[in-house]
Amino acid sequence: MKTAISIPDPLFDDAEALAHRLHVSRSELYANALRAFVAQHDQAAKRRALDDLYAVESSALPAGAARSQARVASEWEE
């Protein structure tokens, strides 16, 4: 899809130089940057949802599970 956007000239120049250094087209550079930004935003949204959940639900393991987890973790450290 084609789209038109406005960005500051210095940012455009930096992006052009980066695309040249990476041997990618301007479109590929912008698509990759936008893809990374969207993924980062999605991760932040997931984190907020988990934070909201654990604000009302305990994330603690039952005592037996916690002991088993500690035992297994100590075996991995050896």
C-alpha cells in the first residue's frame, strides 16, 4: 500500500543514510521500523494486562510447587 507521511528533514536524512548503509529500500526500512514499533506496543499492552491481572490475583506458587521449582533450578545451576 502506498501512503504519504510527513517527517522532519533531519529524520528523513538519517533514515536515508541508514537505508543506504543497510542496503535496503526506503520502503523496507520504514516497514521494518513500523513493524518493530507495533510489536513493542503490543508487548507493552500485554504487560499492562498481566500487571492488571496480578494486581488482583496472586502469582505465588503453591508451597509444594515452589519447593519443586527451587530444587529443579538448583540442579540446573550445578
